Amino acid sequence: MLGLRQGRAWNLGSFNEFRKFFGLKPYDTFEELNSDPQVADSLRHLYEHPDFVEIYTGLVSEEAKVPMVPGVGIAPTFTISRAVLSDAVALVRGDRFYTIDYNTKSLTNWGYSEVQYNLNIEQGCMISKLILRTLPDWFKPDSIYAHYPMTIPSENRNIMKNLGRERDYSWDRPSYIPPRVNLTSYVGAKYLLERGQEYNVTWGEATGWLFGKEGLNFMLSGDTKVHAEQRQRMSKALYKDNWHQHIKDFYEQITLQLLHQKSFKLAGINMVDITRDVGNLAHIHFAANVFSLPLKTDEHPHGIYSEQELYMVLSVIFICIFFDLDPDRSFPLRHATRAVAQQLGKIVEANVRSVNMTGLISGIVDKFRENNNPLADYGVHMVRQLLNSGLNQEEVTWSQILPTAGAMVANQAQVFTQLLDYYLSDQGKQHLPAINKYAKMNTAKADDKILHYAMEGIRLNGTFGSYRESQIHDTINDNGREVRVKPGDKIFCSFVGPPLLMFGNYSLSIALLTLSSTVQVQANREPTPFPDPDAVRLDRPLDTYLHYGFGPHACLGRDASRVALTAMLKVVGRLDNLRRAPGPAGELKKIPRPGGFYLYMRADHGSYSPFPTTMKVCWDGELPALKK
């Protein structure tokens, strides 16, 4: 009725006059307008002649186009598609922002990337991006209501079922998503993490999505006895006899090797991208050697993935499981990650099956895959140990190797860049001479000093935190602030170093624009566990550091990580006059995000990543020779 009244108030022309204006043939009979006898008769009794049909009535009663296949689009009427939609197209084509100014000269690299569509996701549709950025607290990232809002859910379900995509979406009606509960103190974080049965991990759904039913048994996917047993299996396989020396030797060797391979001279100055080409890749080589991953190197020329390719696959797995926080990016992230995870997983599973062969063939195959480095006891031998623990090939692949490698590489890589970034900053560079001195001593006591320098760098510049879901009603003491939680609440405890502005809800798009609460001191800078919290002190007990977590889900690789980071800082720290490269190339380009974390700009400023992507450093003198 409103449409009819508005048309009459504006003295709009009739439906046929509207069609003539757009060069369309006017209807001579009501049956031409709509072949349904009931609709045609109703129009005849109301208007007597097609020329008298009002514009609004004609637009809504005209017969719609027949869709070629389900889900092809809105299937509008002929008049709407020719007149209304063509007018919309003309508006777009006449908009300079979609035509002559739609280029990287008028837009920033970031802006140009942000407005791009992805044809691999819903044929490039963008409506979900608009809805999820506007209403992140009401729609799940995979809500069918956000992705296809123009079609009723029951019909959407039929369409998606026919297309084989029904499981890709949530069919729950939109409802308010409560904001997470934030804990920012040392006491609050420790209380939360030590109570695994009351506060469960939240990563099981993502590991199940990526790796299938076996992914649900990954040690970080839950808090049951099964998950504890999985953790014990991996611990036994990782920490073999003399593991400390093996890992130390490997990281010192691979770090120096990467420096030799990736460094270059500009105007006689030594330079290397310490993040992209050393920090990230050292952990890729470690994971490939430990888990027998198909990394292509000079020693293994028949590998499948290059160093950067394997890093990207494992880092996107980590992001999908632990950092999937931006609602409008979540859906494409999950689908792209599952595709690359399944591809890598099938290769790893084939490798595990070949390791599980017995007899002469197995012995011959192993000879070609054994590590010729300090990790010779790992690789195929570790795979066989996991198989001997009672797991089958699928379980070893999807519940142990793939999720463990994905959880390890990118996280450890970012830690190295963050601690080095601190010691290259104005606040931390005063410690570089001492690090250089200890790095050249090559003694156990000097290595212990370097370990403490590494832990302090992480404490002061690292970005860590953890999510849990409450199973109980409880009141948590967050350093004097009472925080009440109830079952189902998502709780985030932040360990990050510098005091930063906290943001409201988890949506990055909203958080970057709206500062919602006051500055709070974070757990890693509390004076009670860390006296003189802003200073680097080498006498702090190692068990006070939060960044490896507490309780049943404390980092399994904590001890190995400490050895690895010490070895890497030792190799890089012994370089004389270590410093940032001049200009922006030597800086980490950071963007604040909720909870005091950062996002890191890529080198071209066209996008961002949860992990550091590039930072160049310089030094004087020659690199130490490689050991033969």
C-alpha cells in the first residue's frame, strides 16, 4: 500500500508508460504481463486495461524470469532487469571511483586490496563483507543470513544442498554475540590457564574443520584424557636422549647457513631480511627435519614445497586455528586453509604410509630420507615412533604431525623477530654489546645469559594471549578487579608487554576505529612477578615467564623453543655492529589490534598478517665460516 500511495502522491506514470520510456514494448494484455491466470484475472478486475496498471503494481506483479539453475541470482522481472538494474549499472559506470580512479595511483595498496573480490568464494559476492563489518556482534562469519540475505533460509538450504555446500554455512538465526571477557593480569592469566577442566580450550572446532575427525584428537583440541595422551605421545617422540644438544647444534647450523644463503651486499654493506629469510625459515627447516615434511632443499631436491611455500601453508594453518578473529575474513580464510591443509596432509600421509612399510623396502626408502644433520634421530625415525605408540597412519598425520607443525612454526618465528626487534629499538639497543660479547664466548654460562636476554626480549616486546571458554559460574581476581563469568563465556587473557589501549569487541574493523576502554597494565609488566618490570634483568626465574603458558596446555615445546631461540640469538647476536637497515626496510610496520596485539603490514603495504613479514638488518665484517 505504501508503494501505491507514494506513486500516486508523486504523480508517477503508469507501468506501460514506464516501459515505453526505457524502450520496452508496452503490454497489450494482462496475460502478457503475467501468464498466471489468477494474477491476470485479478489485474483485469482491478485495472480493466494494461495501460491503467500503476507502476508499483506492475513491477511487483510482472512475471519473473525463470532461473536457469538454482542459485543463479535474484531472477528479477523483465522490467526491473532492463530498467532498474540497467540504471544501477549506468550509475556504477559513471562513478569515477569504479572507473578512471579505480587504480593503485588513486588508491593506496591497502585500499586497492581491500575492495578486491574473490571469485573462489561465492563467485565474488561482497554482501557478506558489508554485513559482517557492519554487524560483527550479530552474525557468525559463516552465517547463511550474511552470505545470502536475499533468499529465505529454507530455499537457501535446498540450493546449497544441491550444490554440495550445505555444511559450509551456519544455519542458526542471527543473535547477539556477547563480547569476550578480558583478563590482563598475571594472577588472572595463571588462574585461568591452570584450570583446564573449568576453562576449556576453544580450538577443537577449527582443527576438526581443517583436519577432519582426527583433528579433533589433536592435543590442543580439547581437555579430555584422549588429548592428554596425545600430548604424552608427542612429548616422548620430541624429547629424545641428548635432545638439547641436537636442537642447539641444528639451530646454530641452520641460522648461520641461512645467513650465508640469503644475505647480500648493497654499497658494500651486509644486509639480510632477518624475518623473511632467516627467522621464518629456520623453523621451517626444523619442522621439515623433525616431521619429515616434503621441503625442497639442496639436500632433498625432490621435495615439493619451497621454503616460503611451506612457511605460508603452516602459518595460515596457525592463523585459522588460533587467530581467526576478523569476521569478514574468516570465511575465505577457512576455506583456503582447508584446501592447502588437505593438500599437504595427503602428501604427509603418503609419506607416513611408506614409513610404515616393513622389510627390505622400508630400509631402502629410509636411507634416502634420513637427515644428514644434528636431527638425524628425528624425521622418519620420529614418524615410526609415533606409529609404534599405537596410532595408525591417519592419526599420526592428522592428529599429530600436521597440527603440531602448524601450531609451532609461525608462532616461534614471530617470537624471534619480536625479541630481535626489541634489541634493535631505542629502548633495547644498549644491550647489543653485551649480547655480542656473550655470543662469542661459546660457553654454557654465556649461553644461559643469552637465554635470559631472549626471554626478556619476548616479555617486553612479545604479543601473547590465550582464549578459553568457561564451563562454570566463577569470579576471577584480575589483580584486584573482580571479573564474573558464566558458562559459555569466551575469556581472553593477554600476556603482552607494553601498556596499550584495549579495544571493545573482537572485530578488527570496528576496533581500529573505536577505542572503548582505558589503558591497562599487562601481565608481562606487572611489578609483583617482575620487579623493575620495564628493565632487562638476567636474574629472573625462568618459570615466571608467561609466554609459554601454564597448566595442562602449557607449550609442549617450551624447552626446545628456549634452546632454539638461544641458538638463533647467539648466531645473529655475534654479528658486529648489528643494526636496522636504513629507512622503512629496517622497521616492523605494526598496526594495533584488540587486546594489545599487533598486525604486521606486508612489504608492499597492500595487506597485513598476524605475523611479522619483513625486517632487514645490517652488520659489519664477514660471516663466520660454515662448519663442514
